[in-house]
Amino acid sequence: MGKDKPYDQCKMLPLRRSVERGCGFQALIHQVFRMSLTHFDAQGQAHMVDVGPKTSTHRIAVACGDILMLPSTLALIEAGTAKKGDVIGIARIAGIQAAKKTSDLIPLCHPLALTRVAVDFSNHHDPARVSCTATVETHGQTGVEMEALTAVQVALLTIYDMCKAVDRGMTINGVKLMEKHGGKSGSFVAD
């Protein structure tokens, strides 16, 4: 609790009392989660966050990830000769659909009226991989980070599904939030 970073003493008091009473590690962790994770109520039960009082702002999130594969698999994708069809085209549609269905997949996500979903791909040869970037936007009271992350994951899973007959060793890597803008917490840009 240094001078450079003020802490809310009211929130820290239960934690300090637990330490002073010698509470077990699990009880301590439970209190930390209750104080810092918004999807838990005071009793530690999961709940959907009330975003009603929040200000509606323009929200943007960008996520990315890669699927690594054999060079021959990438060649099939680039040539458009995969047996199941246009791998990138189908993966793009899957990513868009996934962003729209995120609240059906992630239990505590709010259903959102998305204003834009863009799913883009780029191919790389060393090592052989397809990169996916999803940009999701809305005007609302909660962010679209989960929608962007879900779009990337499902788009990459679709590539796996469409190419698994020739390459079961593909791996999905590096899925992460690259940036988010809007809302009370402002902007985040990954290093």
C-alpha cells in the first residue's frame, strides 16, 4: 500500500483481517476473488454483471491468433483445393457467426447488438501458419473483448476442421486480446 498507488482501504480491510486472523489460503483467495472479479456477488456466487447504470459508449476490441500447420496444408489453403471448399471464406463466416453467438457460448456474457464484425486472415510461410484478426464493435454499456476472442478461436477451429483430413497436427496458438477501446476503463493495447 505504497504512496504511489492509492488503494481503496475499504476493499483491503477484509483481506487484512483475514491475514491477521490466520485464515487459510483458500479463504484468502476466495476473498480476493470476491473483491476483484465482477462476476461474483458478495457471497461468492456467479452472477451476470448489471451494466444498466453504465454509460453507453463506442466499444472496439481486436483479437488475434494463429494456426500452425504443415507447409503442404498451407499450400492447399492458398490454392483453394481443400476437399471441403474455400477454407478462408468459411472460416471468416464462422468467426462472424461466433462473435454474434458469444453470449450463447460464454454463460455470463451479455447478448450484444454488434455494429461491426471483421475477420481477416494472412498467410505466413516460415513457419507455415494462418493468422486471424477479428475486430468487433458496438455502441453499448459493456465491451466486446469476448466477442473478438471467440471470433478468432472459432475461425481458427474452422480451419482445423476443414483441413484435419490432411493435417491433424495443426496447433492453435497465441490467441489474445490485442486492444480494446471505450468504456470506463478506457483503452488497452497489448505489448
